[in-house]
Amino acid sequence: MSAWFKMDLWKRVMIGLVLGLAVGLGIRQGLDPEAARQAAGYFKPFGDAFMNLIRMLVVPLIFTTLVAGVLAMGDPKKLGSLGGRTIGIYMVTTLFAVTIGLIVGTIIQPGASYDLSNVSAEDVARTMERLEAGGGMEQRTVFEQITNTLLAIIPPNPVAAMVQGDVLAIIFFAILFGVGVMMAGEKGRPVAEFFESASEAVLKLTLLVMETAPFGVFALMAWVMADQGLQVVFAMGWMTLALYVACLIHIAITHGGLLKFIGNLPLLPFFRGATDAQAVAFSTSSSNATLPMTISVAETNLGIKKTVAGSVLPLGATINMDGTALYQGLIALFAAQALGIEISIGMYVTVALMATLVSIGTAGIPSVSLFLATTTLGVVGATPDQMALILTPLFAFDRLLDMMRTVTNITGDLAVASVVAKAEGEIDEEVFRARDNLSAHIDDREPAV
């Protein structure tokens, strides 16, 4: 048993995936469809317990980590020039990320090959009821849809919003509450310490719940494979392709454009200098674990002064989750395509807002964005059973997806830090451009005799 827990979590999840695939396919191939569905039902309660553990964490995870993330600014004065510029750029790049994710998801349509439109008549009916209750199926003008979405972000009763799991309202209140605690200064310090401790406790609880992931993935995968067959694997291939394409486009266009046109900095030395941090991000799938390397790369390779690197990058590891936001948008489209739901313009706007805001304060640990995916799936009206069918294969393949999401997050942190440092006069451009000079020097050398 000790050898099991010493193994990396993602490896244990992959073992659960393989066993679940084998058992589920064995049931599907060895029994007639109705008997296979009944046999698969024995695994479902264990998978449902795992999904309930995930949903249990969503509200406390979002609220505590987001308040703690705002408090990480440390001083209300930082909300001025440096803090305001940094947060503003982070928000814009995150919105660009989810927009690119929605565009790529609309073009590639990763969920089209994963047909869940025939899950059950009851599930379809509940989905339509939820969409109608949320206004998703009503004939409204685009202006009315956008206005209603924005107004719904402001909670008349924050406690009721938490009870109902109204994530956009919770996010809005958490940000304002964090700002209020900062502005309270010394009197607000006990509250700040409470939320810093609460955030750490919820993160530990999240890691504890993740220890059950191999068993949950096994049970859910056996159920899904017995019920749906190999189409799940093909759908995950398309989802992986969509995510990698969208992340690469975002890095090239958004981060590259930010550096070139806003920061007036060359791209080649930046991407060469960021390689070390990107490699660590890809291998660890954790923004927090990569943070020491990110700061080192910023100061050593990119010439960013400590005043900026020490404040902008830790803040970015907390609130700048471009890859997570992009992924949340893709998940929503994946679900809608799999369920045969037509996405209205108003729903696109809601998904974009939800994905942007829900990514703020996401804990920088592997696979945590899947804990928040239930909120994004709620935008398209997915029921708990449908969420399980969608999230189960994503859990199994998440390590591969999370690696690219983390690279995107880290690249965004460094790009924003470079631009902010340039604007604040806190960057040594000779160091930043040194790699270009070195490359030119090597190219210009006389051939060796």
C-alpha cells in the first residue's frame, strides 16, 4: 500500500483509467447492451461519490483562494500603478484566451464525436428546463442577454449566492471582499490571516480529495466505457488537439502581440529566455511548483528587476490562468456539442465571462481546474449525470491537457511581467536582448579553419 501512495498521482490515475477501460470494454463486449448497462450501473454510485466530493469543494475553493489571491497584493497602494496595470493586463489576456478557446472549439468541434444526446429522456428534459430557467432558450436580444448576465454577477444576497452555487456572484463578492479587507489595514489583518489559513486548508482538502481520483476514475471510466464504448477515446483525442492548437495560438498571438506591440520587446529572446520555466511547467503541471524557476528566469534571462518579478509573478501564479480559462471555454463547447445543444450568442458571452472569472484565483496545483468545470458545465445546462459522462474521460486524460495549460499560464506570467517592467522602467533591456546579440554574434563569426 505504501508503494501505491509513493507513486505520482497522475500515474495512479492512469492505472485507474486503464483498468476502467478494460473492465468497461469487457462488460460492453461480453454482454448485450441492456445487460451491459445494468452491470455498469454497479460502478456508478462510486463514481457519483467522487463527483460529489468535487462539487463539495467548488464554492469554498473559489471563495477562499480568490480572497487570498487578492490579499496577496499585500498593500492597497499596489492597486495603483503597478497593481492596476498588472491586473488589467492579466484580465485582458485571460479574456483573449477564453475567446480563442471558444473559436477553436467551434471550428474543431471536439464534442461532436462524443454523442450524448441520447443519454436519457429524463436528462434531456432536465437540461432543457435548466436552460429555460436560466434564459438560455428564450428569444431575447443580444443586448438583453448580455445585460442580464452582467447584472446577475452582482449578488443581492452573497450568502444565498453561496448556498445556490452562483459562481459568478461568488467571484464578484470575493474580489470586493478581498479589496475591503486590504483597505481595512491593520484592523482587517485578523480576517486576512483567517482567509490565508482557510485557503491553505481548502487546498490541502483538495489534495486529499484528489487521492481518491484513481478509484473515482476507475469506477466512472468502467461505467462510461460500458455505456458509451470507444467513442470516448476518439473524443478525447479531438479535445487534446483542440486544446494544444488553441494554447499555441494564444501564446503566439496574444502573448507575442503583447510583447511586440505593447512592450516593444523582441519575441525571439523572450521565448528563448522562457524555455527553462516552460519546461518545468510542462513536467510539473503546477504554476506554484514552477514559480521559483519563473522568478529566476525573469531576473536572470529576461532582465526583470526584483521589484516587478517578486510581485507580478506570484500574483500571476494566483490570478493569471490563461490556460485554465481557455480550457473552461473548451469544456463548455465540448459539452454543448456532445449534448446537441445550440449555443446562443448570449450563452457564448456567459461562458466567456464565467471562464474568465472562474479562472481567477484557481489554485496552481495539477488538475484543480477540473474541480471548477462543474460551474462552466452548468452554463450550458448539463445535469449531474451528464457532467459525470463529460468529466470522467477528461479526468483520465487531464495530465496531458494540464501540462499544456500550465505552459500557457507560465508564458503569460512572464509576458505580462516583461511588459509591466518595461512600462515601470524596471527591466534591463541589454540582458533581455542579450540572447539576440549572442545569436547574431554566432551567426556572423568567420567559419573555423
